[in-house]
Amino acid sequence: MFERIGIDMNQGRIVKVSGPLVVAENMRDSNMLDVVHVSEMKLIGEILEIHEDKASIQVYEETSGLGPGEPVVSTKSPLSVELGPGLIENIFDGIQRPLDTMRSVTGSNITRGIKLPALSREKEWDFVPVKKVGDMVQAGDIIGTVQENEVFQHRIMVPYGIEGTLESIEAGKFTIDKVVAKVKDKNGNINELTMMQTWPVRKERPYKEKLSPDAPLITGQRIIDTLFPIASGGVAAIPGPFGSGKTVVQHQLAKWAEADLVVYIGCGERGNEMTDVLMEFPELKDPKTGQPLMKRTVLIANTSDMPVAAREASIYTGITIAEYFRDMGYSVALMADSTSRWAEALREMSGRLEEMPGEEGYPAYLASRLAQFYERAGKVKTLGSDERVGAISAIGAVSPPGGDISEPVSQATLRIVKVFWGLDYNLSYKRHFPAINWLQSYSLYQDKLSDWYRENISRDWNKFRADTMRILQEEAELQEIVQLVGIDALSPADRVTLEAARSIREDYLQQDAFNEDDTYTTLDKQYRMLKIILAFYEKSQEAIKKGVDINDLFSLPVRVKISRMKLLPQKEGSKPFDEIEEELSKQIEALYK
């Protein structure tokens, strides 16, 4: 990926070193965003600014020990990623260096200046053609497939900018840099195709058309699927203070979201959290395939002790890999944990470049950079002659200092995303997880998705959701009265509302990520659970009007079964829920006699 260009007269020289920022002179022939090799160690850097013949370079590796006069050589090409078989199950750093391979070469600590290809050049892959000689092909067309592992089929596409007739195509075992097909364009030029292509990370991959998202990304997390759904190809943000469970929610979504593939970016995260991911994912069984979850995951690990500038690149590396799989026609879930640490890297580089600071020291272009990142998500018609549809659903965690979401990164994110899952420290302190505050959070996809829920789950779904939200809001208002004058001052109808809200909170919204039966809930089970809780609310309200004692209602034996509904195994289907519904009706009717 980063070849050394022969040293010529235009070789630059370092004149200033300031942390990850290096200023070099004699760089007149270089371009913005070119990758450069800094010093004799050939550290990887990227040009951020050019003034006359001086270039400001952010170096993606540790710069201690560098001094003025050392050489700087431009590669004349932007920071790019390698795309091809071998991405899945791999762990890369922020600039797509394979961490496993690096460890076998250098040991557990990354050595400066190490150059390794992102994808193995030794491993052979079994290429199966799907096109034949004489076929007309264009950019994005699938010419063959590679079964990368037991669960994932890698589709080899014609790179962007190539169109013409297939002159030759071969089946068999090849390394990714071997020619597998040749395409003759209209001018008679022959283009050789390998299984690998490269793409600059800061440039969005092209597509035919962006589509409006019309189906939910099912996550199995009840509070998300029921109250604040995200569309497949949508964008969401999870802001929350330290210790409120952002990373666990991200892990849950990575494990259970109905996507073909997961790209997980640990951007400036604590090392132990990335270790959790690395240890868990190979162990976790994928519910769809029964294979380890890792078999459909790509990890970008850029921990907080790695050079700060590489954080900035890691986000773009991750989204470019996600776009590549989207172009194959897959649905990709992208987790960025956390965009705040990425913004901190921007702030540090901006400070060293002596740019005019914006709010709280962040650069003035923070909002536009965030928007550029999130805009690359979405549901699209891909390039190619067959009408494939691919989607990227981007979910970014935000870590505002002290949990204050009025700070610039949270605010800039909220202006872009359509789903806000606001984590609340008070809820996490009460051990209510996921700690998503139902009064602060929102989803702007709700209206678009209501038809899907009506057709695929139940005609009552949208009514149930509205009733649930209404009960929870009423509870918040009643709690204020309770705190002033006590619960005895409330009418029986209001007390029923409080009890129903407690049941929604504890029996429905609260979910145990570490319990086998509770960690994932199908939409059908969610519907059945909600139906029973709301049936208890409505039947109790009727019973109160007919003079039934409130204490008798609250002490019904069926209430224990309602509180344990979430632990019912999915495989038992709807039978246990029918039984609970029947018991509820019988026990309330018995109170009338």
C-alpha cells in the first residue's frame, strides 16, 4: 500500500516537529492529502496543509527522536485501503496495518516504520467465475466469487472506471495480486483485474442512487426496536457519560443487529474494552449461522495509547471498508466507538496547526467533518448491471465530558443523525440497562417504518408503541406529585398508570445483555410481551371503574408470570404468552364476583 518512491531532487526536509505534526520544506511538487514517508524510518504521514513549499504533515506513528534536516518523501498518492478477500475476521489498526501479522513480526508492541501489506499476498483463494469470456462488463459488476469462510461469500467486482468486454477469466486458486480476468475497453486497451482493489479513504465510493430507508434494522433490543427504531441504512448516535453502558450497547448491536456484516471501529477506546471485543467475538455464536460472530466481522482497533493522528484515519478506514461490502449488495452495520475521541484527535491536530479554534477548542470544521462521515451511510442502488441494493447503518457512540450533551461534538452529531439514544447515568446507577432514557431519546424514522411494522408484525404495533410512550410520560408527571404529597394522594386510576409504567420499565425495557434468553428478543416476542402488559393496564382501568379494590389488582398471581416473560425461551413460541393472557383475563374477571 505504501511503496517508497525513489528519492529525487524534490525530496523534502523536516524543519519542525511538534508532536504528531511535522513541517517539511521543499515539498512544492506534493499535493494535499498525499501520503509521505518521514525520516529514514519511513514513518507514514499525510499532508494536511501546503504553504508555498512547506507542507504540514500529520504522522500516524510516534515522532519522538525526529529532528530537523531528516528526509521526507512523497508517494504522490492519497491514503488508501486494500479491498479484497482476507478482510473478514481480520483486525487492523487505524491505517489498515494487520495487527495479528505485525505481532508475529515485531512482538506485542508496534515497531515504528513497519510496512506490511494489509492483505496477505501468500494466501491462495478459490476464485469461481460467474461471468464468461465475451460478456460485457462495467464498474461494479460481479465477475466471480470467493468463499472467504463458512458463512461469508466475497464477491469480486469490476473496479470503478473500467468497462468493456471480458477477454479472459480463469477459475482456480490465486493469490489476491494475481490476474484473474482481462477486460478490453472500447479503445482496445486491455485492463488486468485481480481480486484486490484499492480506494482512497477520504473519498466516498460511488453508487447509482440513494434510496429512502423503509425497513428497520432489527436489533433484538426491546427499547430500540419498539420505541426508537433505526432504519436499515440509517444513522444513530449514542451519547452518554462515563459508565452509562455505551460500549455494551454497541457490542449488543454488533452481535445481534440483522446485518450481513459488522465493521467495528474502536477509535481511541480504552485497551481493555477493545480486548473485550477481541475475546468475545470469536467465542460468540452468531444466531443466524451458528458459527463464531467473528466470521462476519472486521475490526479496526485504535486504542487510546496509539498515536493520536491515526485515530483520525481509523474512522475513514472503517467506513471505506463498509462501503466496499455495501457495493457487493450486503447490509453492513458500522459501529464507531467513539466519535468524541476522533474529534479530540482533530482538535489536537488543529491546535498544532495553529488554526483558529471554534467552540471549546474544536476546529471550526468539526460539524462538516462529522456530516461527511455520517453521510457515507445509507441504503443505495449499487453500481453494476444487476440492480443490487446495499446498506450501511452507522451507529456512533459519543462520550461527552461529564455527560453534558450541550458540548460541540454531541450537538454537531445530533444535527446530522435521525436517531438519538440518550444514555442516562441515573438509570445506570439504578442498574437499569440498557440505560436509554425514554423521555429524552427519539427516532425520526418512526413514521417511515410504521407501515413496515403494520404489515410485518401487527396492525396494533403502532398503537401499542404510542400507548407505551403515553404511559411513561404520564408516569413522569405523576412522579412529581408523588414526591410532593405522597402516593396516597393519587386516584386509583393514576396508581394503575404508575404500576403499568413500572411494569413497562422493569419487565419490558430493562434487558440483561448477559442472560441467554433475555439478550435478544424477536419482534414477535416483543409484540406479545407488550400486548400483555398493556392488557393488564386497560383491564385494571376498567376494573377500577367497577369498584374493584386496587390492592387486589396489584397482588394478582399472574403478575409474577408477567414479570418473568422476558426469560421465556424464544423457541417455545407463542403458547406461553397465550396462557398468560388467558390467566390475566380469568383472574381479573374473578375479582368482579
